[in-house]
Amino acid sequence: MNGLQSWWDYLSVRGDMLAETIGETLLYVGSVTGSAGLLALTVAILTRHRPFAKELCLAIASVFLTIPSLALFTIFIPILGLGFAPSFVALFLYAILPILRNSVAGLDAVEASVLESAKGMGMTDRQVLLKVQLPLAWPVILAGVRVSALLTVSISAIATLVAGGGLGDFIKSGLARIPLPNSFEAIWTGVVFSLLLALGIDILLRLVARWTTPRGAR
């Protein structure tokens, strides 16, 4: 109980900082996931009839996930400096693969007979894509967006090491001050609110999937 009271006391005088860091993390999630989603879906659409190009793009996106997080964040500092920019680029590169992989899988999963039926009804390739393939693939695509968003929440904690802000500021501050007073409270603040934020985003995206998925594709 003393630990919980101490943590509550710590939070009660740092509400402004907590709100600011949550906002910074949400900015990363929104901007990174949105831009990565747009790129990944575009690539998946453009390569859906080109197996070699599709596999090449997936391989390139996979390479980014093999680079250690801290190395990927710091490698852009000489070009972009410190702060939001290098953090955004690093998170963007990490976020591409889950959406791209699911977009490719979702488009490929639409049965050929369904596509042929749509073409038999007089639909153009563009109409087949927009009215048949994408609606049917949407649940799988959005699942990739969810994974990407949660990945961004977790890895964005490293942005603090390149002055990128976010909830990682609490974790870095606490680790730097162990065993001084409030050091563990700071760490727990960063960890717990990152988990709560990830949970909230996951629930929100699940609701979006339910609201936007055609009834026949559920």
C-alpha cells in the first residue's frame, strides 16, 4: 500500500508532464501508423499481380526489423538531428512490415472465383479492387495496423534516448536516478501508462474494425 500511495503522490504533482508525454506518444502512433499504412497498402496494391516485386518489398521491410532499435534511432541523428524527426523515421521503418504483410495476405486471400465473378459482372480491375478485394481484405489489413500501432507504442519508449520525448522520458529519468527517491515511481509511470495506452489503442482499433468491416466479411 505504501508503494501505491507513493506512486499516486508522484503522479499527483506531475499531471502536466504525464499528459504531455502521452500526447507525444499518441503523435508517434498516429503519424507513424498512418504514413506506414498508406505506404504499405499502396505497395501491396501495386504489387498484387507481380510476385517478384511483392516478395522483394516484403524482404526489404523485414530487414528493418532486424536492425537493433537503438541503432536505428541513432543512425539518422547525423542527418536529421535530435528530436522528433529521427524517432519518426525509425518508428516508420519498423511499422511498415506488419501492415504490408497483412495487406498482401489479405489481398491474396480473396478467392479467384470471387474475382472472376466480379469481372463477369462487367467490373473493371479498379472496381474489382475497390468494391471486392479491399472490402474483403480489410479485416486482415486492419489487424496489421493494430500490430503496427502497438509496436509503435512499445518502441517509441526508446525515442527518449534521442530527445524524442514520449512516455520513455519517465523510464529514462527513473533509471538514471536509481536508487534516489521517486526513481521507481518514474519507471512504473512510463511502463504502466505505455501498457494502458497500448490497451486503449487496441480496443479502439478493434471497434473500428467492427464498425468498418462489411457484414459479409466478418
